[in-house]
Amino acid sequence: MPEEEKKVYLRKDERFEIRYHYGYKEDGTSSYKSVYGNSKEEVISNYRLKKEELFKKNDLLIFDKSYIGYDIYSWLNNSKIKNKKSTNSNYTYTVYSRIIPKFAKVKKKEISLEIINNFTNDLLNEGLAPKSVKDILIILQQILKIGGINIKIPMPKVPKSNIQILQSEEQQQLEIELLKNMDTVKFGIYFCLYSGLRIGELCALQWKNIDLKDKKIYVKQTLVRIKNSNLSSNKKTIIILDEPKSLSSIREIPIPDFIMPLLENLDNNITSNTFLISGSEKFIETRTYFNKYKKIMKKIKLDSYNFHALRHTFATRCIENGCDAKTLSEILGHSSVNITLERYVHPNYKNKVIMMNQLKPLYF
């Protein structure tokens, strides 16, 4: 018996119907559609025509379990449920632009390591960074796993990124400039040097997240630019207030005592919804704030440093001053203390000399 015949259902109105799985509802449950006919032959013919039509548009992947595309949509649905908006937006863009065109119409029984390796080489030959290619392959690996395909995908070697850290003299030079006629923009830069905030977290920080009495801030949101899901809009991207990078990024950070007077000076004509660095209830977008930062850095000839260098500098100074890795990890909002150890706990040669000279001979 053909597979389609098993799906035929005779309705009370004596029409024949075939229901098929077609995507997912907002709550993540399966959605279904139907084709109809006045006979078994007609409904099967209509079903095949519909299948052919959807195949051309890549929509076959929504309901045909024999294709990898079916698992692509399952993975996207799971991602939508468990991830925050910005993460889901990036995943959706990656899947639609990279994975669907290559794998949606590949049958599960035909997938091979050779096909995947050719895909990897094509991405690298296009000029994509190894890190970007690895991120795409990780998603593909998860999709294949949903379909019961256990192929271990070789990942491209990703070179370690260069961590920018201001030297002590450079940090002092920057602080002198920031303390001159300090405003909310300058304060934001200064505050990042002594809190380790990410630029999105800083731009999203409102006064309702600042506790002057207990001297701490609550990091509960971040400002991010994501792909616009409204295809009819002229705007390719939109800016949203979203949850921080990970669950561990939702955190409390103590405010150093020497920061308090500067912060209290900014506490004028504000509401709980006032954004710290804009001084109004309208946020400053991260690109705009970064440009303001670069202008200040250029003035003091330090414009080779990106904004994330402030976070790295904060972490490095904490380690230099004896902060333990676990405490620093929680302040930074890292998901694992190993990330903190790997990135920042690297003693320089001077510290190695001091440590070696602390050794004492057992017999002299």
C-alpha cells in the first residue's frame, strides 16, 4: 500500500482528506493542514501536487520526515521555545541563509561526512571566519542529532582571539580624560572600567536597576540589534531590550565606594525608567555609544582599543589585585569559572620571577 493511502481519511461529508504536519504554533505545538478530494485517487493526487509545490519552496521540510529539512524545522521550533529573542534571531538567520539551502532537500539516508566536509570547505572558501563556520556546524550537528544521525562533524580550528588590555599608564591616561567635565557618556566608560559591564548591558542599564542605598547594580537586560522578522519592513535589523547573554549574566555587581559620589552627581531629574548613560527614558544605541567612545579614545590616541577592552582591563586589574577567579567569574557573568581562568589568569614574566624567588632551599 502506498504511503499516501495510509493517510487517507473519509470524512462525514463523504469527501476524502489527508492531513499533514505543517510547522508549529506560537506555543510550540504542531500545526496541521489538509488536502481534499472526492475520491481516494483524487486526494492522493492533490496531496502529491501539494507536496511537489512545497518541495520547490523548501516547505517540504516541514512535514516529510525522510528529509533533513523536517528536523531543521523541529530544531528551530525547540530553539524558539528555549532561547531568548536575540539568540533565536541569529539562529534563524543562520539556518535560513546557510543550512536550509544546502540540506533541506537531502534525504537522511543520503547524508554523509563527505557532503558535510564539502559544505565546510565551501563556507571557508567564501571567506567566512573559522569561528563563524564552527558556529554553523554546531547547529547542523544538533539538527542531525534530532533526526537520529550521529555523525561527528570535524570542526575548523579557531585561532585564539587577541584580548585587548589597557596598560596601567594608558588606563590612567583614559581616566584623567574621563574625569574632566564628566557627563553620563564619560561616566559610562569609567563605570565599565570598574564593573566589567558589556556595552549592551551598559546601554540597557536604567536607574531602577541601581541601588544607591546598598551600593549595587542589577544586570537584568541588554540592548541588542537583531534581524527583523517582519519581511515587509524596510528595516533589515531592529534594536530590542533583551535578557542578558546567559542566565549567569543576570547578576548583582557591587559598586566601588569611590564610584558612589560620581554616580550620585548624576542622580538629577530622573525616573526609574531613565537610562543611565542617556539621562532620559530613551536609550543610546550601542553603535552610537561606541562611536562616542571612539571619539574620546582618539582624542588621547588610544583608539586602537575596542570597547570590550574595558571589560578585559577590569578583569585583569582584579586578578592583579588578588581577586579570586570564582568571585570575578560571577561579577563578569561568565557561565563557567573556567572561562575566567582561561582568559585572565595568565601571570606575566615579572610575576613568575617574584614567585620563583619566593622559593627557599630546604638545605643551605
